[in-house]
Amino acid sequence: MTWKPDEIRRLFPAFVNGGAGVYLDNAATTQVPDCVLDAVGGFERGGRANIRRGLYPLSLQATEAFEEARAAVGRYLGAADPREIVFTSGATAAINLVAHAFGDTLGPGDEVAISEAEHHSNIVPWQMLRERRGVGLKILPVDARGRPDPDRLEAAITARCRLIAVTHCSNVTGAVTDVAPIAARARQVGALLLLDGAQMAAHGPLDAAALGADFYVISGHKMFGPTGVGALWAGRDILQRMPPFLGGGEMIRAVTFEHTDYAPPPQRFEAGTPPVAQAIGLGAAATWLMDQDWDAAGRHEARLTRGLLEGVRDLEDARVIGPLENENRIGVVSIAVDGVHSHDICHILGERGIAVRGGHHCAQPLMERLGLEATTRASLALYTTDSETAAFLDALGDAIRILR
């Protein structure tokens, strides 16, 4: 089947009304289809109530919608049980949850391993854990294309390692991590594996357990859902062993001044009123994504990515950062131009209605490893068209000539 992005775009008000322009900043935030807006709006307009303990119909309806959203996200991530899904405010919050709830079971002599390819949200929480608990932090180097180097696993991941936390796909290079050898090494040393799926989740349904992960984190705003919501997947046995991260209402069975009896997962990790409307929207996004033809969408994205890679090669003084081949990568293409700052390029492109992102992309250690300060990043989605990528390449060429 041929993928038809023009038909998909009709489902997105941002493209119907023209406000998004040429939108190639999907690695930062995707646009939202009508079905997600309808789900959120339906709750806010006619179904708004606090969930769980309300015994009146509106509260019972809201609780049912919230738990249906949990089940939908669970199906998207291959969960065996919806109770393996914990709603959070995003991937960052999900990683922090693990860094506290699992991390606080660790101490001096234990180690956590991360890679040089990580987003700051998968670096800083582990540094904070190191300061809080005396846990060692080991760094897995990346290869020349920015992927965690499988040949360096044994040195970075020792018998003291208790957790490996790596990106499933880089937000800078678009490189998809080869998870299998990392998962195998985790099993060898008895460590758990966390995958940061913030970039990968928009590119089709996943089976987190089959990947070898013990934790998988996502952000709604990067997978056609609302902002302010995300999820953590983990096996029930792991969640049961973890203490809570935040305390408050809804995460307890009973409270006295002497003792608190915590609720079972996932409620144990959802203190207070959760982002109900956003979670319902995320469930709608996951359901919509499950219905897409991912073989056709994948071929479409790969073809557009190939065109970007070839187009950048034709531009003087411009080079792609990351994989030059069009395999084991997604449509995230970072570009460095010798002697020109990415912010200047983005400003010129922005004046032409082309949305791309410039900077270090919250990955300063990776930038330092690659010898860069910043890049200009174009990122694709299933609604990206040939005309958008062509407009980007034309404008990029013009911007380079102007700034030269």
C-alpha cells in the first residue's frame, strides 16, 4: 500500500488551518489529530470529574475512561497487564520515578550505566542518584555514528551494575540503538534495562518486554498526544518491589500518624489527581496509532529520510551528524554547517515558515563527544510530505549562502 500523507494531514487541524506551516520539528513535539482533541474535549466538556473514589455516575465514567486509556497505552507497548502502565507527566518524570523508586534501593558499591547518546533527562536523574545514594555512574561510549558501542559493553557494564538506562533512539542522530547486546549484557550481570522510548514511540507499536527491557518510558507530546502526560511500563513483579516516589492521596490503602500502607501498583506511583484529560488523550493517540499501516508509513518515512540525507550531501559545507546510511534510523536528521551557527539557520528558515530546531537538543555530552556545539535538526513524522522536505532543503541551501 502507498502511504498518503495528504490524507493523514486532513485529520490534523494544525495542517488544515495552515498554522503549522512546513513542520519538521516532530522530534520535539508532534501535532495532534482530531480524535485526540475530541477525546480530551469530550472529557473536559461533558465528562469532567475526579476519578476513583467518587461514587456518582460522572466520576465512575471518568474512572472508566482513565483506565481504558491505561489499557490502550498498555496494548501499544505490549504490556501483559494494564497495571504495568504508570501514568506520569512525561518521559522525564518516568525516568525520575525509576531513579527514585528503584534507585533508592541502591547504595555504595552499586552502579548504574548510561550511554554518551543520552538526552539530559536520562543523565541528570542518575547524577542526582549518585549524589543522593553514593551509587557509581558508568558511561557507555558511542561509536562514530552516535550509537552505544557494543564492543565497549563489558568494560562499562560490570558485575556491580544494577541498571542500564539507554535511549531506544537518539533525538540528535536518529540512530536506533541495537538493544539486543545491551539486554544480553544486562542479563549476564543481573542488571535491569531501562529504554528511553520518547523518540521511538511515534514510529509504531512496540513490545517492550520482547526488546529485553524492564522499564520503558514514553512522552505523549512526541507521539501525537497531549502535552503534560507520559507513561512508564514495567513488569508487575518489578513495580511490586519498588517503594513509592511521591506521597499523597490515591497512592495509599490506609494512613495513620504512625504508619502508611501503600496501594499496589500502578496507583502506588500515581499520587494525587493524575492528568486525567491528558491520559485519556494519550490513550486515544495510542489507539489511533495502532490502526495505522506502519509498513507503508515506514517506507514513506524511509524514502523521505533518504532524500534528506542525499540532499544535504549536495550542499556545500553541510554534513549529516549520525548515520549516513538509511538503515536502523528514524527520520531525525541533524546537520552541521561549517562556520555557521544553527540558530542563525533556524531563524532564516523560521521566517520562511519552516519549523526546525537548532541547538544541542538537550544532549550536550553527545555533542561534546562529536566535537560540536549545536546542529540544525529536521525531524519527520507520518504526515510529512515531499513538498515539505524539498522546501527545507531549498531554504537550507539559501540560508547557507546568505550566512556564508
